[in-house]
Amino acid sequence: MTPLSVTILLAVAVACEVVCVVGVVAGATAYDRLHYAGATTAVAPFLVTAAVIVEEGTHNPTWNALFVAFALFFLNGVLTHATARVLRQREHADVEP
């Protein structure tokens, strides 16, 4: 049986993602939508990792989940920045490639 804490962690992770999806859908500009799309990797992956740690202990899935959470967290900034540069370049044609 799954511990209550795992269920709560996963429910909060899903709630975070739902808030981000609502932000993407309701965003007024492309930059607003990009902001909310970038926020999806800030909290939820670490909540899922915490749920894996509670469920599995310190076995191999824990390290895999931790690696994925940190990779999403750090690489998302690069992806968001690159996407914003392309968007600005298409809007203003003033950004060097």
C-alpha cells in the first residue's frame, strides 16, 4: 500500500503542473506563456523525486529521479532563454544569431 505522504507529494506535483498549464493557456503574450512553461520544471520534478525517495528508499530509482529532476531544472533555463531569443529575433529582428 502506498504511504499517504507519497500520495500527497504526487497530488501537490500535479497541482503545480495544473497551475502552470492554466498559466500557459491564459497567458496574454508569448513571453507570459514561456514564463509559465518554464515554471513546470521548478517544483514538480523535485516533489516527484521526494515521492520516489519515500517509496523506494535509496535504491537506484532514487538516483535516477534525482538526476532527472536536476537535469530538468538546470537545462530548462537554457531552453527558455534560447526560445525567448528566437521569439525576440522574429519580433524585432535585432538580435544577433
